[in-house]
Amino acid sequence: MRKIKPIQQRYGGGKKSRSLGLKKKLAIMGAGVLLLAAGFALVGLIVHKALGRSDFFQITTTSIQGCRQTTKNHILEMSGVDVHSNLLALDTRKVKARIEAHEWVESAEIERDWPNRLIIVVKERLPVAIVSLDNGLFYLDQNGVAFAQVLPPQDMDYPIITGMKREEWPRTIKDSRLGEALQFIKYAGQGSSILPKQNVSELHVDGDENVILYLVDRPFPIHLGSGNVGAKYSRLTKVLYKLYKSKEFNKTAYVKMDYGLNQVLVGFEEMV
């Protein structure tokens, strides 16, 4: 008796066709999702534009804080915000940039207070000294930024820094003579009654290696040299205390803080 072999048939394209069908369905679904998202975005844009023209979000109050040298009216004018401005449509980045263009403004923060109030907080620059440049006197902040020209009758009761030129201005005040001059002023603002900030008249930046200090009560040169500002300030207060106490201050011709390592040289005028 003959054995009949079972016939086996393979269908090689089944899985492939199912995979192609699934991909097609996913592609259609993906396109649908994209069209739906685009539709929502378009509707959102139309709604946003409509609300951006709505009186409901029209700015009725603008609160401006932090003005001392600047004025609220000037800041409001620079902001470009008026009675026609809409809080929703307002570009706060542009408002911020306009206000920060003011020479006295270091930074500005813009905040929306819904539905129709705008808050502007201004941080002004604080002058710590006045710097003498070729084109006049300018206020100088603690970061070494010469930001506003000094014009009478403005306050000039600050230490003055001389010897600087615009073209030689350091890129960073760290490890620069200008930075050391500002650091000395900072120590004087925190320091002893022997050498307060009020007694610092001038700090002359002399080349790359020397800063020369002149006092208010007697302007003889005090050569600070460069580096170790804190230690030199502390040492100078002790030297001045001894000069005051011994009544030799009025005869002092110069002081050299950079005479040697931890050494100070004091010169006196010859008495006739």
C-alpha cells in the first residue's frame, strides 16, 4: 500500500502584508492627530488674537516699584505701555529690554497680574565711586560699569577714580587695578573710623602695578601697590592711627605700602 505524503504549503507574505496594513493604519492615525493638533492650534491662535483685542484684558493699572534716581513717569514712558495696551497681548520681553536701556537701570522684572494690572519692578544701579574719563565724570557701580555721566547739581560725594581710559578699560575687574580700587572703597565702607569711605578722596590707577590713594583731610600720596587689598587696608589703618596719635600726621609727605614684604615706609616733610 502506497503512503500518501501530506502536502505542506507555506504562505510567505502573510506577516508582511499584516505589517504593511498596520503601518498604514498608524500613518493615517498619525496624520489625523496632526490635523487635529493643527486645528486646535489654529483655533487657539484665533481665540488668543481675539482676547488680545478684548477690553477685558486692557491694562488699567501699572504698578512701578524701585525708582529712586529714575521716575515712575519716565519708566512708564520707556516701557511703551499705555491705555491701549492689552495684558494678554503684551510682549514682556520687549518691555523689559526698553526699560533696561535706561542708564540707571540694572535690571527690570515684568509681571502680569490678571486680568488688567501690570507690575514693573526696577533694580537701579548703585554708584560706589565716580570715575574721571576723557569725556567727563561718570558714576561707577560695584561691577566696574561706568553708567551715567555726573551732571551738576547731582550728588558728587563719592571717591573719585582717576587714571582710567575707555580704550584701556579691563574686560573684567577681577585681578585688575580698577577692581582693586573698588575693593579698597568697599573695605573703607565697612571699616574702621580711622579710614572711613568719607575720607577717601581719590584713587589714582597708575599703570599696571600701582594704585595711589589720596585722603580728604591731607592729600599726600599713599602708594598701595597692587594685590592684598584687605591686608593693606588693615595695615594702613594702623599706620594712620599711629600718625594721628603721635601728631605726625600733618608732617607726613608720603606713605609706601608696597615698600617691602609686610613693610611700610613713611616719609616726612623737612621742618624749616
